[in-house]
Amino acid sequence: MSDYFSDRELGPKARVEQEMGPVTWAGIAALAASLANSGAFGASYPERCPDGQAICGNEISDLKSAIEAELHGLTWPLPTDQIDEKSFIRTREPWAPPTLVALDFVEFVWRKVALPVVGWHHDYHRHHHLTFDIEAGRSAFRSDVNRILARNGMAYELGEDGGMRRLLPAVLGEALVRTYFRTGDRTLDVMLEESRTKFSDPDPLIRREALERLFDAWERIKSLADANKAKSVQLILDRCASEPAFREVLEKEARELTQIGNGHLLRHHERNQTPVIDVDHVDYLYLRLFALVELVIRRNSPR
């Protein structure tokens, strides 16, 4: 994906940025403009040769209309700056669309792009007739856009299926990949799998739903060992640690996480509760709760 000297010497940049910035967006816009100039959108929006109707490029007006219809706030050519209304002399400043709109555009391009294969040269109209290799075009675009995202530390990647996915924090990502939920409780397995799937979504609101679902799963886990929930929690934690000091640590962690879930607009929606909005805070709480849930499941799984 990225093969620069600095990456080989120092390692790649950390993929932690979750907001699309003007520099990254300008790179994506330049890539899309280059594709349009080469006729790479001609398979989806063909410009026809007047003599015989062969494809000779892409019809930019159709591309523009499609972008405006499908991607709110974008047009063609793609804007990369805007007027600073606060400036006395109305200067222009770098601009990027909302992150989700920018990522939607990347998926849009993947669906519409194809590698133009140059064929016969039409001397009279002074253009080439084109055919297209869709798979090659998508593959090249995926490689190029992922390089831009990686070089700018963006925590997103375009997959082979054309869908954007979020790159999870390293430790948590490894845990989510290797974990398969086999708790003996089908409902709980479904809740945990739903949470894991949602947490990889680029949309911060969906990731917050993943955290809410994980807290719901935690409440169900606490009731599995005994009909009396308080007794059930004690039995579950006892199976996790026999050493008294660490058992006390787990008791404290379980109590604190339950209080967080009940008091921060995650499991209930009362007016006196505090919402968790910051995406980094959502990641932190998810990592913290997931570590406890994974330990509890492993130590209490059916033998």
C-alpha cells in the first residue's frame, strides 16, 4: 500500500485520525480528478463518439449530476476550499466535507471507476475509442486511495468489496479478530457479535451503539450463573480469579463499569445522565469493558 523511504526507516504513521482533514481530502479529490481526466468513469457515464457511438471518454455532466444526487454537499469539480466568511477580505481557506460524506465518496468512486483501455484512434474526432477493465480499475483505485489514507494517518481503509472500514486500535483490533463468542447462551452470543460488528463501522453513532450493546451484554452475563443476580456476579468473578488481591481488582472493575453504564446514557436515557460523545472516550470504554467481558467469558465458558 505504501512504500516510501520514511515508512521503511521509521515505520508507517499511526492510523489514529478519525476526522477527514483538508489535506487528505485534497489528495482524494486530486486522485478522482486524475481518473476523470483519463476517462476512467466512462463505463458508468459514457461520452459517446458521434460517429458510431463508441465510448471515447466520460460524460462529466452525468458524473456531476450523480455526485450531487447521491452525496449531499458535494459537486463536481470537487470543492477543496471555501470562502472564510469571518475574514474581512473574504479569503479562501482549505476545506473538507464531513468525514462520512468523504468516505461515501470513496465508495462511490470504487463503484463507478474502471481502467480505460485505449483502442482505435479516431482521426477525424481526434480521440481514442475506449473499452474498460472494471476489476483492474477498482484495484488500482483501492491501492491509491488507501495509500493517501495511510500516509495521512487515517483510521479507515477501503476493502476489496468496495466498503470502507474503520481500523480498530491495535490491541483491541487483535482481540476482536481472534475472539469467537461461544458462551452457551445464544442470545448473548448474538448480542456480542452485533456489538463487535458495529464497532468496526466508520460512523461514530454506530460505534456508540456498539458500546451500548456491549453494556447490555455485560448485564446479561452477570445474570447467567444464578437467578439471584448479586449471587450470580460473585460466582462469575470467583471463577475468574482465586487470588484475593486480583479478585478484589475484578470486583472493583465490575462495579465501576456497571456504574458507568448506568450513569452515562448508555443503558438508560434519563435527563440526569451524561452522554458519551467523544469518539476516543467511546473507544476507551469499549476497550475497558471488552477486556473484562472476554476474561469472564473465557473463565466461565462451558467445558
